[in-house]
Amino acid sequence: MEAWTLPKYAGPEGLELFSPQALSAGEILSRWGLDASAVAARSDGEPVDLTAAIEKDSFVEPIASSSREGLDILRHSTSHLMAQAVQRLFPGTRLGIGPSIQDGFYYDMEVAGTLTEEDLPRIEEEMRRITSEDTPVERLLLPREQALALFRERGAVYKLELVSEIPDEFISIYRQGEFADLCRGPHVVSTSRLGHFKLLSVAGAYWRGDEKNIMLTRVYGTAFDTAEALQDHINRIEEAKRRDHRKLGKELDLFSIQEEGPGFPFFHPKGTVVINRLVGFWRGG
């Protein structure tokens, strides 16, 4: 008769745990007291949701919210939060893609109506309303045809295009309340984990970067694990704006940009003095 063994979980600094049944990554970290700042986990090196069941012997470790990987997860989850808020405020909006990027995130959308930077405060307000709802974020692994049916029913033409290019038999989808999105994850366990964010700007972007495709609305934002880190980042952005050469050039009467030469600075007398001094310095004069 084959011997039955308990799942064995190993963790940082020699931690071990045996269980008569499979535990979720979050439960394992909680029993070790390592769950306080975790937004996700790694199981044998693979990022997983805290709700993911770990069904075999594994080395499990937390992904802290303050780490580079943890911030990427927070920001990607916040892009979903923003997209959900936009769909509530602009019913009929179709979603493209919404990745995390360096220092933030964006989401490309075909907005039902007109979305401008003046709308960002009310989108943020709706995002905070969703976080207060403490909605669980669930991963669904759906058969391909079921995933296609889900997005077809929602009129999500861009998601249908993306799913059609995925060769996998099962498709990973994340759901929070009425919102569902195509995504590999991992993500935070609840919308309540997303509290420190700021929407920054609105731009245009061609679907999949191809100028032959439709122009979508791209909303940029950022998110951090603490209010202090978020405020520090906002302060750096404001300082960079104050030091922008285009702003300073105009304010100090150094140069101007004319329609005859877009992107080419026309130096004023004061600007010419600065240029001549710099050239003299370069020449060792």
C-alpha cells in the first residue's frame, strides 16, 4: 500500500509547514506571520495569487507590496480598478489593454463618450467607492469557448481579438464584481487593498500601436503601497514640471517655438547669450 504523505511547504529562513490538506498561498504565509505586507506570493519561483491553492510540496514566499514586483502587481490591479470605474461612469466603454509600466500604469479604452483630464477626479472618486466595497478579486480559468462567449456577450471586441491569439486551452480571467478582464495575474485579493493611487493624464493611442487601427483613449495613472510614497512621487512630478525647459524657456524669455519650425527653438537675445556662453565653455574659453 502506497504511503500517504502530507503536503510540505518550505519558506524563507528554514520555515516549514505540514498540512492534511492543500492550503492557499495566503493561508501558508499567514501561519508563518508573513502575510501582513504581501500582495501575492511565489510558489517555487512562480508568482501566484494569495488565494491560489498550493497542492504540492512547494517553497512559498511573500511578494511584499513595497518590492518592485509587488508594486507592479498593485499598479496592474489599479489599472483594472480604473477600468471598472470608467465602465461605470461611461457605460458601453470597450477595453483594450491595461498594463503596469515603470512608475505607474495605463489603460487603453474605446470610451463611450468623451473622456478628458477634467473627468479624472470623478473617475478617482468612483475608484475609491469601489475600494470601499471590498469586492473580492477572483481568478477564473475558463475553457476557451466559454471565455469567448463571456466577452462576446459583453461586446468586448478587443478582448475577443486577444483571446483568439492565445493558444491555451484554458483562458485566465479576473473578476471583481460586475467587472471581468483577460489577464494572467497575479492580482490583489480585494479591491480594498488598493488605496494609494492618482490618475495623471489622458492621451490617444492606436489599438496595438498600429496607425491603421482605431485611436483609443489612454488614461495614465500611478499607485504605491503607502500614501507617503505616492505623495513623494507626485511631488517629483510637480518639480519636474517646474523645471521643464519648455516652461522655463518661455518664462525666462530664452526661446520660443514657432509654427514654421515645430520642435525647433528660436532663440531670443537672452537665449543667444546663454548659448554663446555655453559654446565658449565647451571650447575652453
